[in-house]
Amino acid sequence: MITSNPKEIEKLKASGKILATVLNMVAKKAVAGVSAAELNKLAEDEIAKAGGKSSFKGYGKPAFPAGLCVSINDEVVHGVPAKEKVLKDGDIVGLDLGVDYQGFFTDMAITVPVGKVDNEGQKLIDATKESLAAGLNQVKAGQFTGDIGHAMDSVAKKYKFQSVRDLVGHGVGKAVHESPEVPGFGKPKTGTKLVAGMVLAIEPMVNAGSFEIKFMPDKWTVKTEDGSRSAHMEHTIMVTEKGFDLITQA
């Protein structure tokens, strides 16, 4: 989506506010003993209360069965929030959520520690957060998606981690996924040129081991090929002439 329409931007920001508020609430409930299904119900209920709809539920083929993706440890993204999936002390858990508010779509993810995690787990979370910040720092009109990816990947490599290569960030706004692709790696001054009003979901996915991934039999859950842990962070932003507006903020 590319827009300069004030009414569209207002609705997009309303969508992002609902999303950030709900996801932050869900993250606080991600404690040992809680099931992924309970977190999903909270997310779906709170989105509905705020006047929005889950943009993930029913999306794709096969249809995703829930509103919230809950990805634990070696699950990279798109973890199905089953009731038998229960958080344990020491886990790291990725929470990915999308909102449709009056036809305007936003996307956000956060990875949080459950209880006390080991040093590498915390380092992986911190590195992925830093990777997202580095990518966002490259955003302004005239830059390229390759500038974003290169900045994000450079942070991952600094920590001796690997950026996932087979999954990417994307345009968003009028649909769950739009062009352009925004990879978590790349070369400066390559890819799609950014223009003011472009809405993007920027999302580093960082593995502690190899960047290789595998799809599970449910056709949604993605795991690391080598069983190493993975972390995921994401914000929806709008490109401006001098930087960006953060859309997913409470």
C-alpha cells in the first residue's frame, strides 16, 4: 500500500494501535504454565472488543486456524497455538499478530523470554530487537529494501547468528501481504526503492544456528532445520521523506 490520503492513514494508525495494545497485553501473559491456545483466545477477544478483526484467522490454504501465531524455541514463525502447547520456564516465544480494522491491515511480532532464559536465548532476543532497529534506521524515501536487509543481517552476523533467507517482510495495508518483499538480508542499493507513503512490515527472523528452515506437516509451522532457536520481531511502518512513521504503537 502506498497512500497520502489522511483518512486512510488515520484508519491504518487505528489498526496499528489496536494491534500494538493487544500484542503487548498478550506478551505480558506469556508465562510458564499458560497454553498457546489461551494466549490466542485473549488476542482474538481483545481485537474484537476494540472493533477489529484478526487478519490471520482463515488466511491462506490451508486456512490458518487462529488469530495469533505462537512460535516456541526452534519454531521460527507461524506456530499454531494448540492447547497442548504450554509455555515452560526458559522458553523463548515468538508472538505474531495481525489486525484488520475497517479494511486496513497491520502486522506486528515480538519474541519474549518465559521466566528465566539462558544467556544465549536472551542474546538472541536482544540481537533480533537490535536487528529490527538497524533495519528501521535505514528507512526513508530514496533508500532501498536491500539497505534495510543489509543492516538487519549485519547485526545478526555481529552476534554470530543467521538471518532466515526463505521468509521475508512485505508490504501491507490493504491486504495481509502485499509487494514489495523486504528480506532480512541483502546488498545496499538493491531491491525496491522506497517512496513516501509506502507501508511495510519489516521483520527480522534470526536463528541461533543455520539460516535453513523446514515446514512442518501442518503446512504452517516453520522450524529451524538444525533445531536451534529462533527469534522474530516486526513492526508496521510508513515511509516518509526523512524516515518513517511507526504504525504499530499503542
